[in-house]
Amino acid sequence: MQSKRSKYTRAVRGRELYNFGNRFVESRSTEGHLVAVQVELQEGFVRLEADMMDFASRKRGILAPHVLRCYDVNPGIIADVTNVVPGDSLDKVWHSLDDQQRDSIKLQLKEQLRLYQTLTRSYIGRRYHQETYDFFDRLNFNFMGPFESEEEFDEWCLVRVKSPLSRAVWKLLLPKMRAKRPSKFVLTHADLSTGNIMVHEGKISGILDWEYSGFFPEYM
């Protein structure tokens, strides 16, 4: 696995733009435009992430990278090409911002979340009724869903509670905790860490790393 990983990290060369566990390098398109290229091993996983990012970026006001294309570099190795998001990650600039700038960033992020929640589906999963990444198990690349209802999702989660007593307690509590109105499953980034939020000239310029994204209950 290590030799294969070394091989794919060398598949596309360029200056590193950002690295939040997934490395993006600077490259040029055949037309000469500056682009960001992510190279990964998990073909289906990368394509699903690119599809969600493309969906989000096409919605007015949502600050997601624009997906230009996905293509095979080598067998089992795929490249995801997007526009370059300017600026630096929030974790690098936060301490250099004054209180007014920090408050502005918070409001901008709140607006992004509001826009996410305007985009809904009738199921838990990804675009076109696809499965999504199992973010409860971040050590492995596994998928979950799609789920037709919140109850179905809860049952799937309960199976993964190891303690029989805890599982029994949660099974009793969950029906009471669910909203009385029908569930609404909204666009969810699911990894809004400061390393994934790009800031340029005091404004959020883009939100990266959509690998955990999908449509989930509003509380998530």
C-alpha cells in the first residue's frame, strides 16, 4: 500500500496549495488556466465527493470549489480538478484578525450554513440517492446509506452501539427526541474545521474538503 500511495502522490506534480489530509497541488489546464488538482486512490469515493462539491458550487452564494473535471491518472488513481480557492485557511489567519474581522467571519459562516439548509432531499445520502461516507469510522473508507427515513438511519446507528444497555436506553429515547414534524434532510458539509475554511482579504473565499458531505438531519 505504501508503494502504491507513493506512486499516486507523484502522479501529478506542482506547488502544494493546501493540505488538510487531502493534498491539492497547483497545475495548469490545457487552456493555460490555473487549477487545483487532488489525486486519490479511492475512485468511487473521489467521484462522489466531486459530485457533491459540484452540486454545492452551482448553488448561488455557496462557497465551494468549482469542479472542472475528474479523470483517471493511472488504473485505480483518480484526479479531481477544481478552480484554485484564494487565501489561507482560517486556522492560519484567525490570530491575525481583529475582533471586527472575526465577527464578520462568524456571520459569513452562519450564512453559508443557512444556504446549505435551503437544499434538501427526502432521504439521507448523497446526490442522486447515492451512499455517503461513514464518518463514524474515519479510520477506514466505508460507506453508509442511503436511508429512506430518520428512523432507518437511527436503527443503523444503534447497531453500532457496543453496550447492550446503552443501546436499549437510546432505543427508548430516540423516538421522543425526533421532531414531531416530518424530517428534513439538508445539505451538510460535515467537516467544517478551520483548516477547511479559506479566507482571503477578510472574507471566506471557499470551503474545501467535501468528502464527508451529504444530506443529513438538520441537527447534524
